[in-house]
Amino acid sequence: MLFRIAWRSLRRNRRRTLLVVAAIAFAGSLTITKMSVDYGTLSEGISEAARLSTGFIQIQKPGYIDNPSLEKNFSLSPAITHAIDRIPGVSGSSPRVQADGLLSHKEHSIGAMVMGVSPKTEGEITDFALKVSTGRFLSADSSAHDSMPEIVVGYRLLKNLKASVGDSVVLLCQGYDGVLSNMFVRIIGAFMTGSDEFDRMGAFMNIKELQSFLSMDGRVNAVAISVRNIEDVPEVTRQLESSLKPLGLVAVPWQTLMPQMKQTLEFKQSGDLVFMGILLLVVGFGILNAVLMSITERFREYGVVLALGMRPGKLAATVAIESLLMLIIGLVLGDLAGFGASYYFHVHPIVVGGNLADLYRQYGFNVPIITSSMTSGIFVLASICILSISFISTLYPLWRVLRLEPLKGIRYT
């Protein structure tokens, strides 16, 4: 009976019902769209940073991330390859060797961080090949081009060496066996990543040639891993840890590989959290005003009902059911509208143009975009937030109904 009364009250004054439902729907759609766009743009930024350097996850020896050295290496055994391949969320992997060395050209000598990568698989992890501004990236078979080992260096490093693409330079490194060795390498390209430090010191070589030079045949310092979705990183890391622990290896996620990026994102998320709190507070007051308006304009009606013998508790329950029905309808409509807006931004992201886009291209980054995420958790969390704030907003109007006296209700104007 209470449900039927509440439903008839909604249908009796459709304009009032539509106003309250519209307020809830607008709040829900706005919250969902804001959270979806924030998370989608944030995920895109993380993916861009991961594909610009480290990958999403790396397999390393314990302590390598804190103090990289050639001594902390391991053999890329079939057990490691099997542990990577059996995880569904992994989209690719590529081995790496990293060494500190000295590049010399004529009278100029500059310290360099030389990274050995596999040209066949590195494209699955990073976009280094797309960052080459002059020349070309490493080829899978360097012997097809030149008998001399190939190297790709940062554009600032190339400039400081006073060298050009096509010049041969001397690479000096201390190998895994402790022997200091040197060899001639040919510069085939220069890259621009946007990282000042890496563009000044970074260099790439074919991993097999660098392994042979450093006396590390078959051994690597890390294996970089890419995932299909950034949400898969925690689960993939957990599965890798369980498989790699008996082998004396660890799986390091991007949060540890890029601590500065993590801190920047945490700062941004704190700002977004404050903004969402203000948004929900405004939404809560809007819903409170709409519900309170729909209740107070019927105080005379409630007073008559109480005077006829209806208990205050049942009247409050009827109003609560009425508010719940409006909340559910508004929430469903808001979710549908928010889903539609999020889907639109997901399919048609906003590409930032103008001077900002030119600045990004200048430093080797992809053009920034504003996109959205279709992760189901966002819609669930947004719905829970709106449901909670709406419930809190209806408590005061219900308390007013529960405390209403028949005579005061009849005389209320």
C-alpha cells in the first residue's frame, strides 16, 4: 500500500517529479563523465610515459632498480619466457642490457648510457623507433647495412659530440668480466624523447652486439613487459612474482620504475579528488533543494493525512519510498547519459592543438588527447557516490516529515 501511494504521488505532480529526477540524472551524468574523462586521460598519460622509456613492468634482479650494474644480470631461460607467455594480460616482452660507457668523436668525449635492445621486439614495448628525428632506428640484421656495429644516440648527445649521422665513433666500456674494451660504432640515427637527460646521454645498440662486446653472451639486465590494459599491471605483476621468486628475480611495476611520474600523478589525483569533492557537495545541495522543495510544498497534505490517523513513521516511509523511486529513475537516466558521453569521448577523443601540440611534438611526445575510459569500475563508483550523496541529502527532508504535527502541517503555507 505504501508503495502504491508513493507511486501515485510521483504520477500526480509530474512536473515536480521530473524536476527532481532531472536534478539527480544531471548530477549522475556529470559525475560519471568527469570521472571517466579524468581516468581515461590519466591512463593515456601513463601509457605514453611507459612506452617512452621503461615499459609497464620489468623483470630484474633484486636491487637492480636502486643500483644498476652489469653484475646484476641473469640468463633469459625458457622458464622465464614461459612465465611471461602464460599470462593472458601480457602483450609483449623484450630483453635489455644497460651499460655506462664513453663515446668519443675526434677530440670530444662524452659519457653515455648505452642500452642494448632487440629491434624485433622492442616495438612491442616502447615507441623508441618512432622518436628517431634523424636517420633510422636499429635494424634486426645490422650486417645487412654495414659490418660496423650500429648505434642510435640522443640528438643532444650527437650535437655535443660535434658528430653527424653516418660518422663512426669510439665506444669505451668496462665489460662484465672487468676488462675495459673499446670498438668503433657507426651512428645511424638520432632520437628525441623529450627527456633532457636521456637525450643528452642515451644511446641504443643491438642487444646481441652489446652482449658480445660486454662479454655477457646470453645474459640480460632486464626484460621489459607490455600489457594490454593498464588495469592489468597489478595482476600481471602478482602472477610474475609468484613464478619468478624461485628463480631469484622480481617483477617491478611502472610505479617503481618511474617514481617521479608516480608522484606527479598522485599530485594530480589529489587535485581531482578535491574537485570531485566540491562537485559532489554542490550536487548534494542541489538534490537536497529539489527533494526538500517537493516535500515542503505538500506539508498541508501531510498534515491532513496525519490528522486522519496515519502514523508519522508510515508517512515518512511513504516519502522515503517516493524519494527512492525518484533516485533510482534519476540514477538510471544519469548512468545512461554518462555512459553515452563517456563513449563519445572514448571513440572521438579531443586532440589538443595549437602551440601546446607543437610543443609536445618538439620534445618527442605524441600530441596530447583528452579521452575517457569505459572501465566498469568507474560507473559503479560514480553510481555509489551519487547514491550515497542523494541518500544523505534526503535525510533532512525525511526528518522534517517525521517531526511534522497534524495541525502545523495543515496551517503550513
